[in-house]
Amino acid sequence: MYFASDNCGPAHPAVMQAVADANNSYQPSYGADAMTDELRRLIRDQFEAPEAAVYLVATGTAANSLALSTLAQSWQTIFCTPLAHIHTDECNAPEFYTGGAKLSLVGEADKMTPDQLAAAIEGWTYGDVHVSQRGPVSITQVTEQGHIYSLKEINALTGMARTYRLPVHMDGARFANALAALGCTPAEMTWRAGIDALSFGGTKNGCMGVEAVIFFDPKHAWEFELRRKRAAHLFSKHRYLSAQMIGYLRDKLWRDTATQANAACARLVAGLREIPGAVITNTPQANMIFATLPRATHQRLHDAGAAYGLFAPLKGDDPDEALPMRLVCDWSMSDDLIDRFLDIARG
């Protein structure tokens, strides 16, 4: 019963088979192989973006940081929310790879609004040599609190950014989960909505460890290649990254796995609503649940081996005290496992 993170789940058998198939021959190194060419074609087709520049790295931190370093100058500031992964969970990697660009926080929640973005941008006086200059905007889809930007909301934010001639990056570590929830196309949630660069996640949704960086304007291609190499994120046996992503994209597996994860989350939250003392604190929109349960219920679950995010001490004197938690479902989560978790929670 492992609900700690979708990072913790297994890779999909089709992805593993693609890696095994890639191991049966010699291929040119550093992305000059035939599989990487196929991967670029697959992503361009699925995003309806024939000119897009497509690159692979092994981690989301590398994808976000190198994409932003390509969009931002070292004397600029990047606009993001206080809960953005680039602010809370990447150990200053964006600042490091941009050569010192600041992060300016927009609003107080996991999603920003156009008005909040405009206020944050206006906080830096344009052309004043003494302050950071205005740089790219970064939004997260799905957010760290499990919320999703609608297409209307994305268009409004990119429209505001365009008012100030700023590019927009999307952290899409859970891009597929958002896409499955919205029922839209990849193009509608990215370049047609004004997104300039996307960190397209694979690791959380069935891959071993691969993320794509997609620039919808290929003018950024050469600079990104140089930054990726300088940052030591250009794999020599690159075909093993490409093979994962090919297995992930073929037959729209990535959309199926995201749909499975979202459905598992919906089953879990429906069951939690019936647990005595359970409170859902953030209405789930994809595959993450934030809730509280009484301490006694948490103790029962932990004694049974359940793993999930617990944001308060498990030990305490009050068995009824509500303790906050985070539950994340991945593609492999079975109905039986979810039902077992709920049965234990019921007591």
C-alpha cells in the first residue's frame, strides 16, 4: 500500500520491453541514434508541432532548470508560485543553471491568477539597472497541491505574460494526468494556449527515468543543446532514454496510464469520504489527495504497512487529533490494494 508518490511505482512493462529491445544492437551515441529520431517524430506528431525542438534528460529537475536557463538571462527573475517545484524542491537548481536568475513568487497558493502575475511583474521596474529584469513565467500542471489549470486559465496567464513580452514555461511532471482530466489534446494545453517550453514528464507515469524538454519555437534548440552538455545531462547511451519515451508514447500508453492513475485516485477519495473523521482538504483533480485522518486511523494504517505522506508526528496523546496527509496514485495501483487500504482505515 504505497501511496507516498507516483515516483515510487514500477515502470510499465511496455517501457521495460522497449529498453530491452534497445539493448539488442549497437547504436550511435549522444542522441544520434535512430530511436531518438523516432522519438522526436512521435512527440511532434502527438503535439501537432512539426517544428518543435525535442530533447531528453533523466530528471525533472534537469528538465525544468535547463529549460528555464534557456529562456532566462542571469540578470532576470523567473515568476512562479510559492509552492512551485522549482521553488520548494529543486535545491536552487534553476538559480544555479541560469547563472543566478532570481525566483519571484506570485500569489500565495499553488495556482496564480493573471492579476497576481501582473502585480508581480510590475514589482520589478522595467529598465532599472539596479533591479532584476523581468524574465519567464513558469506554471505547473498538475500543481503540487493536485490542482489543474483549465485551458481558459492557461490562456489568460500566457496572454498576460505576452503583454510584457515574457515567455512561459510549463512544468509538466504530471502533464499526462492533467491532460486525461481535461480531455483535451497536447497541443491545446501547450503551444495553442501560448506555452513556449514544456517539461514533459515520463518518470511519474510509467517510465524508469526520462523527461522530455520541448521548445515549440526551434530557435532555442542550439542553446539548449549546449546547456545540456555543459550541465553533464547529455547521456552517451542516449538510446535508453529514447527507448523509454518511445514505449511510453506508442499506442498512447502515456494517456492510458494517466487515466488509470486518475481513476485510482477517484476510487480512493470516494472511499475516504466514508471513513469516520476523514476530511478532504483539497478536492482532487488528478492523482493526488490531500486530507486529514484521526491519529488513531493513521496508526492503524502505519501498523499495517501503509506508506504515504504524513505531515505531523504519528505519536501523540490524542487519538482523535486530525493529522494531515498526502496520497498519490500511480498507474499500477489496483482496486484491491485501494480497497485494502480503505478497509484498514475503517477499522
